[in-house]
Amino acid sequence: MPNLKHLAFAFFLFVISQSAHSQFGLSNEIGIITGPVQFRSDYGSRDDSQTNVGNMGIGIGFIQYINFSYRKNYSYKFKETYFIEHFKVRNEISWNRTELEHFGKWVDPAKTSEEAKRLRGHKGVAKTLDIGTQLEFFPYDIRGFESFTPRISPFASLGVHYTFFSPEVSTTYDNPDPNAFGNVLNPSNFYSDWEPGSVDASSGGTFSVVSSVGIRYKLGKLSDLMLDLRWQYYFSDWVDGLNHQLEYNKNNDWLLWLNVGYIFYLD
């Protein structure tokens, strides 16, 4: 879980955001998002459909937008520009959890080797807490959308998050070798072709790149529905607690998150 430094960093971002609002009279939007997460990790094979469908979890987040197109304290100094009419800044704190296991031909029930049993017994949980900012682009005029013309507005975003991860690792495999260590998490209980130290459930932090596409639907003057498909790439391969470092699977962890949200405008 985040320590005091992490929480202080999050509070700093919040203070900066609120200071901008106070100084320039910018408009606020707040919302909540949730939906299924598909976590792409070192469990199973990345391109295997069973792995991708099987290793799915859930995410939830709270979001806040800085809307430049409307200002409570309007001044002639602020002229309407393309940026103001087509971009918003999105600040977010989100959490997701995905239970992980190995799927595919290597764990087929027909395989009875000790290596297959090791893979079948190996389970994990990927848990992350994200804090970050994205720049969101709306091809349609933001003021027009706020006036219900049009009522549906697509968007795309790109940003950077800092991710705190705290994976869990377990196994039901108990090495029958009488010379093996008694600890259930000792290396002899995991796939033997992996490099030493490939399993590590230590907590940590890393930066990640976030990109998404979606649409907003105007419900009312002060509320929208949102559908958003996110791709998030972590600058670490330890988010899931497994980094087996094999040639065919050296990519860092990443995820896809399809979420729906409710956005409320603070007038």
C-alpha cells in the first residue's frame, strides 16, 4: 500500500489542481468510473485467447476534469482558442484487481508432468493504485456538446500515471522432493525453466503510460455518461509479481480496461 510519501505526492497534485481553479475560475467536472480489466502479464502466453479472457478483473476510479471552455470569473484576457474548445485535463485516482493463473496448452489436464503441475498450482493477484493526469482531446466543439449539439462526443486521451503495485503470489504445488525447502513459496515449487528470482511478491511503484478512446453522451445540462477503453503500459515487469525473463515473453506488464462512467459538472 502507498506510504506517507506517496500520499503526500497525491495531495500535492490535488492542491495544484485546486489552486489553478481558484486563480483562473476554471470549471470542474467530477465522476466515477468502473468496469472489467484484462491484465496482460507473464501468466500464461500473452497471445493465447484463454489467458486473455481468463485473467480478467475489475477496476474503479474517481476522476476530475479541468474544463477550460467555461470560466466563472470570465475575463477578456482569456480568448477562445482551439485548445480551450477541444481539450480538457483529466486527473484520476483509480484501483484495479485481477486474479491470475496460467492457461493454455502448457497446463492442459492431459499433461501430467511435474512442470505442468507447477504451472497449474501457481496463482497470483495483481493489485494497483494509480494517480495521474491525462490530456483529453474532443474533436467536436466542447461548448457545442454542453449545449446538446451534438449529444454524443468522442474523445481520445494520453497521459502519465504513477502506479503503486502490491501483487500476491501463491501455489498449491508442494514439491515431493524430501530435500526441498518446507516453505510453499520456495523456488522449487515453481516452473523450473524460469530464471532464479522470477517470482517476487514485493510491493513497489512505477510510472505508466495511459491512452484511451471513448465517447460521452449528454444526459442533462450538468451530467454525462461516458464509455472509455483504456490501454495502460507499465514501465515494469513486476506488477504481477512474476518476471520469468524468457526470450518469448519479456514485455512489461500492461492492461486493457473497458469502463463506464458518470460525470457531473460543478456549476
